[in-house]
Amino acid sequence: MGQPAERESGERATRGAADLQLPPGQRLQKGWPVTHYGPVPKFRPERWEFRVFGATADGEKHCWTHEEFTALPYTTVEADLHCVTKFSMVGAEWGGIPARTVVEIAPPAPDVTHVMVWAEYGFSSNLRLEDFTSDRTLFATHKDGELLTAEHGFPLRLVVPHLYAWKGPKWVRGVEYMTADRRGFWEERGYHNVGDPWREQRYSYQEEPGDGPEL
């Protein structure tokens, strides 16, 4: 498994109040509340598989076992997490496998514009390809040098720092490449198709032309 580098002793410096900027409508959260829909799945490593499928460049499905996937190159990203329920957790260090690494190993077909990230129990979240391939989008296995807990998404959750947190599902199992957009779980239930916290894109009624799938 990819492992975080040895952490220095002492607490990591936090941002001063004067430097703190939050998206509109957000409040600073101390700690990390547990928020999710449905039960926490039980991790069975012998059955766990990560899949990339759909419109792949070679037309094939690509699969990794848990051991294979977590052996991919490990990196860290310091990033805030903005929940649509209006709390923001700032300055977390996320560790894991960059989404770009997955795209490089299993590239999409040239006409792919979006991805659907699939998680346990059929949960899904759609993303524009450029959001998924951002250099800060990460399949996280660790937070602040520690393995994620089951409640927070172990063994794998997606972190997309520039979008609301629902766009980064917990308990991720795969990615589908798509040549046209379609809504994921929360997007079908009234949440904004893009989810930019700095533009406060919370709900589907706020969508402008081009934000959502063509009807």
C-alpha cells in the first residue's frame, strides 16, 4: 500500500483568522462531522475491486484489486472540504492516488466529456472530465497521515477540493467514462449538477444553461 511520509512531531500550523476565506454561506467547522446517506459498508478486501469502464480508449474494462490499487503512486494534497450542509473543514492533508494517475493508466476515449464515480450501494456522482482530472482531485486513503475510518469512507473516497463534498463520494468502487453528461445520485434529487461552492451552486433550480445534461 502507498504510505504517507513520516510526519514531523508537533501540530501543523493552522491558518490565522485574517487569512481564512470561506465560500459564501459556509461556516468554519472544528472536527469532522460524519455525514452520509445509508449504512456504512463492510470492507471485504478479497472481494474489493476498482473498475474503470465505459468509453475507455481501448474499449476494455480495467480492474485493480485493493492491493494493486493502493500500490499506485501516493501523493498528498492540502485542501479544504466544503459540505453543502454549510460547514467547511479547512487545511486537511489528504493522501492517496491522484485521479490523473488512473486516467493515465486507463485513458478515456477522445470524445469523453464526463465521468460517473460509482460507490457502494450504487451511489454515484457525475463530474466534468476537467474537474476529475484536476491536479488536486484525489482518491483518498488517508487524512492527516492516518487511514480513513469506515465512517469517513475507508478504504477509498474521492476528494475534489474545488467542488462541494458530495461530488466526492465515500466508498468508491469505480469510474465510468461518459461521452455525454447524466446526473448522479444527489443530482437526480435536486442538487446542482456542477456544485461549485464559490458560486454557491447548491441546488438544481440555480442551474444556468450548460450546467446540466441536455434534455
